[in-house]
Amino acid sequence: METLGCPKNQVDSDKLVGTLAADGLVAADGPGDADLVVVNTCAFIEEARAESVETVLTLAGGRRPGAELVVTGCMAERYGDELASALPEADVVAGFGVPVHLGRRPGPSPAPSMDLLELPRPAASAPWAYVKVAEGCDRACGFCAIPSFRGPQRSRSFEAVLAEVDTLADGRGGVPVAEIVLVAQDLAAYGRDQGSGARRIVPLVRAVAERVSRVRLLYLYPSDLTDGLVEAVCDSGVPYFDLSLQHVSRPLLRRMRRWGDAPRFLARIDDIRRRQPEAALRSSFIVGYPGETEGDHDQLLSFLDQAQLDWCGFFPWSPEDGTYAAGLDGRVDGGLVAERLAECSERQDAITARRRDALVGTEVEVLVDRPGVGRTYREAPEIDGIVHLPESLVPGSLATVRVTAAAGPDLVADGAVGLALDAPA
């Protein structure tokens, strides 16, 4: 199973692996050993689609004779027959929730669908896990095609989410999970589609925090970051805020069909830090959206200097068929977009490095992910930096260590000052 794209795709892959395992398949060490090779693709932007196609072609060339190659995920759902025609190397192109049966080809009638959101998952192999609480999105951001193939928001029941968390925390058949990372296309809107229209993300965060040592939220729309949600995140012990800002220029954000501007964002960030001075903040920004001026770009650079975020991602705008932005005028020259991306990244890299340097000499609590590698609450798994640890620390344990050095986004810690009481035996 090869997974591309965001954490939400990883959850889908976990559910597919669990289903395949229930059918009697076992994991192979690599494509050369497998009877079935599955690629879970990403279709968010052009770069992601190109990476997905390249991965399919690479795995097609590396599989053993007779092995099946199945392409699923966002590209398969969005492009379907077009993708199947363009990739004859694939035996099957299957959209979301289409079961894969080894050795069988699709018949004349559509395959029955599965609800990936509610499928059981395999036991965890690491002390952290993503839990998807909803599928789809009701927003209409100008640059995003996700609602067109993921559909409207569909939240899981409160009970279903907590049952999955309990299973992971208990480590049934695998590693006990100490950190749950909640994900969705529109996480803060969880529960809004369930009749009453009320969001239930705050009680969900508090309920998960009672079950595991850490609960982390990925992807929050700034307009939905209420005082209650900020308090719940701070109270959880993981004051980590991943805010989906996308830009800071008010006119450009309106062209994106998004809420906010630099003053509003800075005021919210200041409020978070007033409540929790040690809060970690991450965001992502689109560069080169149609109509972006030098003035807009300068506003973004100024915002980075003022906000002093811990982590940032910068992405070039990609024209997506069917989106509002695809028909806008004012496209920015590709060379200029590359220059702006480089300038943003250079500015933020220096900010991140300074914020990491400031932690040298402090004591921090880490979750040991694997021998020699851990994370504080400041680092989301697979996204941010890591903490290099003594290999003697037990994976799955929580340990207090002293930071001795910083190396770009990463930290180095030497020796355990003390171990938490809930470290596994």
C-alpha cells in the first residue's frame, strides 16, 4: 500500500489495509514481493497529481509478474475512466470505497461500495494515530475541487469516533496509542450536519483528551476558531493550532472566497498566545493565486514577520477544473510565483530556526515515536520537525528530556530527566 497526500488519505489507507487483512491478505515488504499493489493517490494540486502518476509508474515497473496494481484515492475518484485510459499499467482504477478482490476484474455492473469512514482499522504500529471524524466539505473555496469529489460534509457519530479512539488507546493487537490526531476536511465544523446544526468539536476534543495523553487537531478554519475551541485545545495539554489561512490580503482572500485578513488573523494569534504563551502555530499559504499583486505578497511577508509562526507551508496556486478560480483573470507568471515561493520559504525558515533555537537548554516532554525519535506537543507527526533522542528511551513512553541543540526544524535532546507515569511496561 502506497499512500500519497494528506493524513486523511492515510486514514483511508488504514481502513483499506484492515479490509484486505480481513480477506486473508498479509502485508508484503515491498512491491516486488506483493500479489497486490495499491496506490492511494492525491489530486489536490497539479504537483500532487504528477507525483501520484509517477508513483504508479514506478511501482508498475517494480512489481513481480502477475501482481495486480490498483489505483484508488482522490485521482481515481475524480478522473475515473480518464485515468484508467491514461494508465494502462493499472489493472484496476477504483474510486472511494470500491472493494478490491484479488484476481477479479470489474464486471459489467458497478462494484458495491463500502463506507470507508466506518470501516474498522488495523491495530496501530506507532504510538500515535490519525482518526478521521468526518468526510467531505460544505465550503466553496475558490481554489479547491475537493467538495466536487469528496461530497458534502458527513460527520461520524460521537460514539463511533470515541469507540475507535478507545480501541487504539487500548492497543488491541498492536501498539497502545498515546496521541490521537483528529482530521477532517473541515474539522471545526464536525457535527454541524447531524440534524441540530450545532458543531460538536469542543465536546469531542474534551472527550478524547480524557482517553489519551495527547489529542491534536489538524486543519482549522480561522472563522470557526471560537473561544470555546481555543480553550479546549489549550486545556488538552497540546496547545497546537493548525490554522488554514491561505493568504492575508483581504481582497485576495475574497477572490479565494475565504474569510479574514491580516489584522483579524494577528488578533486571533495574539489571543491564543495570551491564553497560552507557549502555543505552537502552523499555517499554509497559497502563492500566485490569480490577481495576487506585489502589494499582496508584501503583506504576506510582513505577516510572517509579525506572526512568528512555528511552522508554515507554501504552495503554488494550481488551476483546478470546475473551481471558481479556474476562470479568473490575472494569472501570475510562473517565474514570479517561484520567486515569491522562495522568498516566503526563506523568510519562514529563518523564523522557524530562531524559534527552535530558543528551546535549547529547556526541558520538554516528548512522546517517543520510535527508537531515537520523539516529538513534543509542538510537532505534528509526519509534518513538522522531530526531536532526536537517546535510543534507550522506550517507544510509546512519555519522557522529560533536556534540549541540547537545534538543527533547522529538528531538536536534539540528551538524556531523560524523568519518565512519565503512563509509560508502557
